[in-house]
Amino acid sequence: MDPAELLAAYEQMAVIRRTEKAAHDLFLQGLVKGTTHLAAGHEAIAVGASAALRPDDYVFATYRGHHHAMARGATPEECLAELMSRATGLCKAKGGSMHLTKAATGMLGSYAIVGAHLPMAAGAAWSARLRGTEQIAVAFFGDGATNIGAFHEALNLAAVWKLPVLFVCENNLYMEYTPIADVTAVPRPAADRAPAYGIPGEVVDGNDVVAVQEAVARFAGRARAGDGPALLEAETYRHFGHSRADPATYRPAEEVERWLKRDPLDLARGRLVAMGVSQAVVSEADDRATAVVQKAVEAAKAGPAPDPREALSDVWADGGAAWRT
Amino acid sequence: MADVISYREAVAEGIAREMRRDPTVVCLGEDIGEAGGVFKTTVGLRKEFGPERVWDTPISEQAIVGAAMGAAMTGMRPVAEIMFSDFLACCWDYLANEIPKVRYMTGGQVTVPLVVRTANGGGLGFGAQHSQATENWAFTIPGLKIAAPATPADVIGMMAAAIRSDDPVVFFEHKALLATKGATPPPDHVVELGRAAVVRAGADVTLVALASMVPVALKAADVLAREGIEAEVVDLRCLVPLDMSTVLASLGRTSRLVTVEENPYQGGWGATVVSVVADEGFALLDAPVRRVAGECVPLPFADALEEEVIPTVDKVVAAVRGLAAY
């Protein structure tokens, strides 16, 4: 990344971080119902990967997918309005935090059954190949998904069909509440499995947006050239617990402290300064991010509630929900 | 094309007709390519359309249906085969949680035009894990259309409608019907999903049946006719959309109702048909309703045991006799 690209990536991460903080605060105010799975700490993976993708590439994410939705074109206002059950939400308030989707920009959904979307990403990549578009598909998933059957089925299918798909594991060390290391037979839950499918596997610093961008660009180029899938394991850490219900007290204080010192925003800021970008310029990016999110919060709050009749729309392609003729 | 075609051949013919007219139609599944399918329902497709349209998969039901979903979301019209309908349980997440919900939970952003084909039902002595009639599994889920043709012409016509549908369709091909034969329908024969057919007219009782139970109901009607009882037989063809107007119209003519379903009585689709009749057509009835259905046991192996469990002509005849005398 050159300084301008890195500054843009930094600002995007700052917007995502502030949106996550807003989601957290709005939950405490009773304005966000259900639950949220915040991705604060994971921003560099979504932003770094997106910087390496074409606008028409496909992305599939998990229930912890706010950062992917925003990195792939959803605005903070659309996301927050969805979380606040407004008709102006990204999914008309029918999806909620766990299902943020913006199909128009290739963000093909956030899926809340762990690991379910990996075969879908393989299918989107298959479709791209059949249509000859040179698009690729990316599935972002957590470390916990690596022990799901669909993970293995998707990897094998993608490998034997040589599909243009990247599997990107966000390894934040915890499978919900349990350390992934306690329940997995190999130390690297994703990368160590790659040899079993005859595909490249690599570990990358998931808190370093530049490292993620470079790794994804390399594997995306390979996939686009027809050389098949790859498995990237990005090491990162959650700033919050698994979900709103989880204060994450099971994590050793020393471990939390060590990881918070490697905040992806701080790392990017350090890189920018080292490249000669002034602190003032970085601070301006922070200020713009703050303003964008403040405006988004106010706009989302002002959005109307959904019309209750909308509950009976959108099951079928004709827009309705009728099960009888 | 021959004048007569088997149900088995009709499956491949129905798919081939759509593959010829629409290049986005592709097939995937276990053994469907060179082997032509374990039931020989995809014979000739690989030869005509090549390996870029007809894909053999590993034994990975989640990958098959999940990949079909991803392809359907991005511009293709995949036709996925799950060999035996019992194996739908291996990819149940996709059928229950992913495919039918994604359109709704994205606020209508995504359409999933795919067909999951599968060989359904008993009668061939395949034992408990290869013989179930599982259409009710799908019937519990909002967002799936359910087709279950009973004749070769309907296989072709409903396959066309299913593949052209912008909604996901689970297409149940009945194993016990694969060898049956019927007239080859003309080119561009399409049977709209959600249109039941009155396949035999009668004034005394309405038999509502699906798939393999349609010929059972027709044979029962022949037996009953010799006793002076005229049964009208309605082939539902689809469970979603469910054509209750044809059922209610038939009841208006007969005033007596028997549902004939292969699946277990407990939770069977007949219960839904009967409940709609009770809600909306109670005044049409002159007698209680009867449901002839499978027993609530795993399908046994031996013919004699299987026959004990699945509805037969004799069981249908007995149910109607009792009702006619009411």
C-alpha cells in the first residue's frame, strides 16, 4: 500500500471501530435489541482483504460481520439502522446484526450458523468460473468454524474443482467462550488443515492491514489465474466478548493487555507515521471518521419503524409469502 | 422422441430441455455424470452438455447444496441431486436455515433459483435409511417450494417450472414410480407449480394423493367403482404452493374426503389438508374425514413388513368403504 491507500484503509478502520462502539453504546441505551457480536479488533482483516479485491468480487461473512459489511460497501447508517430495527436498515430490519447483507456490492451475507457459508462461497466461485468473469469469492469465518463438517466439505470441493475462492479464518483464539486450542487437534486450526486438501495455507498477522492486503492480493491473483483456492489464517483478537452476553472474564488479563497493545488502528497509524505521514493528517482522518459515525447514529435513530405488514413479504421472489395458490 | 417415456427417462429429459434453452442451468451431484445417476435419472446429460454443465461431486451433501446455493445467488440455475431423500438430513442446515431464509432475512436482496432433486419414498425394500417419504420435512419450512410429480409428463412439466422458478424448489422423484411409463409431453410442456390435477372424476368421495400414492388411489378407485362407489382422485402434485382450491372444489362435488399419504400419519401433509378443509370447507362435508398414512415406524426391510407400514390399495379401499357407509 502507498501512503494514500494506507490512509484510506486507516480511515475505513476508524469508521468501523467507531460504528462498533456506537453499536455497543446503543445496546446499553436499549436501542439495539437481540444481541450483537462486535468485531472491534478485527478491522484490519476486513479492510485489508477488501483493499485487495475487485469491487465485483463476492464476500460471505459470519454473524460477526459488521466490519465485512462496511468494508464491502454498507454504510454505517444502514448498518446501525438495521441494528436499531428501522425500516431504513440494510435488510429492512428483517436481518439484524447477524445477517448484514448488501448484495448490490457483492456482500452476499452474514450467516449465523457457524461454517455454513463456506460451501456457498465455493458455489459463488464456481458460478464465476462458469460465467467466465474472473471474479473470486471470499469466505471470512472464525476459528470455531474449522471444526464444522461444512468447512471440510467446502475445502475439498473447492480444491478438486480448482475454484477461485479464498477461505480467510479470523483466528481470535476463542471459539465463542472456549479456547480453540483446547478443542482442536492441530495448533493452527485453519492453516494446518490446508495440506490435507492440497492447497496453500498461510498464517498472517490479522492486526496488520498491510500484511493482510498483501497476502489476500497474492492468493486472489492466484485464484483469478485459475490456480484454485487458498486458506489464510489471520491472527487477531476480540476487544469485546463473544456477544453482548459475554464479559469475557475467562481471558487472562495479561493476554488481553498484550493483544490490546497490538490494536490494528495503532499499528496502521505507526506505519503511516513511519512512511512520513504527519500525525495531524492521521488525526484529520480520525475526525472525519468520528463525524461520519455521529451523523450515521443520528440518521439511523431518526429512521422509521418497519410497517408490520412487511413481516409477510420477501419470502418468495414475487415479494410475497403465500404458501397456497 | 418416442411417444412413450418412463418416469426415470423423464427426469433426464426434463432437465435436458431446460439445459438446452438456458445456459445458466447446471447440474451437480454424486454419480450424476458418466454414471448417469444411481437411478439412471441423469443418463445422457454429461454426453450432451459436457463436464462444464454436469458436475460429479464428492460425497459431500453440505457442499453440494451449499455450493448450489452460492451459485444460485450469483447468476446460475443449479440443479443439485441428493441421491436418496433420506440424505437430505445430511444437508438439513442448507434446506432449513440457509436457502429458504436468505431472501427474507436480507430484506429481499437475494434470490435463490435452485432445484434440489432427490429420490424419495419406499416400496423397493431399501431399508430404513433409504426408503423414507421425507416431503414433510421440507413442508415444515417457510421458503421452500415442494414438487412431487406422479407421471412422466408431470416430471417433465414440473421440472421445467421448478428450474424456471426464481424460488428454491425441492423436487421429489419417487423411487417406486421410476419404471412407470406414460405419454411423452410436447416440447415446452410446463406444469405450473401449485396446480393440482383431478386425475379421475367421481361423485362419492375425494381421494387426495401425492406421488406414489396417486396410482394407489387410482387402483383403489377402480376397486371401489366395481362396488358402486365413485371416487374422485386429486393429485396434489405440489405441497408448496398447495392447491386447496382444487381440493375444496372436489369436496363440493363429493362431500367426503380421504387423504392418502405415504409418510407417517404423525405430522403428515394430510393433516394440513384436513385442517384447511375443517377451517374453510366444513360445511362441504357430509362425513368425517379419513387419513390413510404410513405407520410411525422406521421403514422395515422385508416386503411383507414394508407393505404393512405403507398405505396399500386395500387400506385405501377399506377406509373409503367405511366412509361411504357413514
